[in-house]
Amino acid sequence: MKWERNRRSTNVEDRRNESPQRFGSNTQKGSILAFLPIIKMLIGTKIGRIVLIVGAIAYFMGFNPLSLLDMNPASQNNSSAQIVNTKEDDKDAQFVSAVLAQTEDIWNKVFAANALRYKEPTLVLFRNSVRSACGSASSQTGPFYCPADKKVYLDLSFFNELSSKFNASGDFAQAYVIAHEVGHHVQNLLGTLSEVQKEKQKVSSIKQNALQVRVELQADCYAGLWAHYSKKDFDSLEQGDIEEALNAANAIGDDTLQKRAQGHVVPDSFTHGTSAQRMAWFKKGFDTGDLNTCNTF
């Protein structure tokens, strides 16, 4: 994907340096050993034991319990506690900003063509875990959109996971993921998400899953629509880009994921659609570039 010369979005909120560090580094383990005498002292008192229990809970959640006790030496030195982003991280952040900017330009144009006004979302970059208006989430959740604050949340480590775990490499595969989450923002602006939420309250869990599948497939179609104009208006696509996006859609289909995890599929539990469905709806949006053809309902 050709993106380096594209403008950068001003709607990126970089929280990578604010995210809590995962417990387990050598420095953090060294801090534990340094405070063993204090830990032994805490065991001898009721209040101390409560503090240690809280610390143990934090440990099993994956965070440094010393940060709760305020005894982490790094907390005394902000510079040593600061996370340093690698050049690769910062390049990925620039890529995300460029893709987001292009979605802004395209969706502003599409909305205007349909006598609508597009309100640009914010994309939050985080590391390890994050708090949103929809609650707290870890990087294991994957990229997500929160309708309550109209923000897309992304841990850049997901790009590595997309390649290593799902065998879906390539920058356009990554761009597809961003465009899919922005697709949920489009649904929010058009009132689709609120209507689906109301309908979910009236039906069984199986039918709720079926409705969610339609939501996700429409977001795939919207991602395809973005790709259509990315090629038409920006000449951003290179040979193999669409194949990268389709490969990513195929890799994260419910049936493919369930077969890999448990050896069989349970269609009633699908929430995103099959690999074939996800690829088909992305391609439909890409082929037509028409907002109205993305009606999965």
C-alpha cells in the first residue's frame, strides 16, 4: 500500500506511554526481591496481609503489584519508568495515522454524496491495556470500537499477531482492520448500532449472535468501500493488496477460528461471520463503492 506521502490524521490519541506495563520484566522481578523484607513485615499485620492480597490480585491480572504498593523504584524516576517506543512502533503509528486520514477523506466524501455529515472518530493507540467509555480492555481483546465515546482502540502489537498467529501479513491487511473498525463508527453515525442493540434485547442469545454477524459483515463491506475509493481517488493500492485484505478476512472468520481452536464449528455461536461471508462482503463493498449495497440486514 502506498501511504508514506499521505497526510496524517489529527484524530490520533497516543496513549502508548500511559499504558500500564506488563509484569514480568527483569527490572520488575528485581524490584520484588529488593522488597522481600518489607513483604515479610506486611505478612505480620492484618492490614499488611490485605495489602498483599491486593498485590497478588494485581499480579494474576498481569500487572506489577509494586505499583499498587507505591514501592516500585521506577516510580521514583519518571524517566526510567517511561516506555520507549521503537522505530518500528513509531512507523506503525505513522501508518495508522495515514490510513485513518484516508478513511476521513473518503467517508466525508461518501456521506456528503448521500446528503449526510460525517463526524470523524478518534483512534486511540495503547499498549497492554486501556480504559474506554465501554470499559477496560487488554490487548488480547484486539482492536475495537466503542460507540459510547466514538473511538477506535488499537494496540500496535496486534499487527504482529495478525501476521504470526493468523498468517495474514501485509500492510493492507493491517489497513483493512483499521477500516473495519472505522466501519463500526459509520454504523454508529447512521444509527445502525443503536437499532441492533434495541433488537438484541428482544431476542434469544442465538438470534443476538446472528444480528452481531450482520453488524460485522456490514463493517467488512464498509472496509471494502474504503478500499474502493483508496484505489480510485488516491491510487494507494499496489499489486496484491486486495489479496492481503481478503486473506485477513478469511483468517479471522468464525468458522476458521473455531476449527483452529477446537477442531469443529458451532454456527449458532458465530459473531463475525464465516470466512467466505467476510471475504464476500468486503469484495462487494470494494467492487461497488456504493454505501447502499452494504445492507447486510
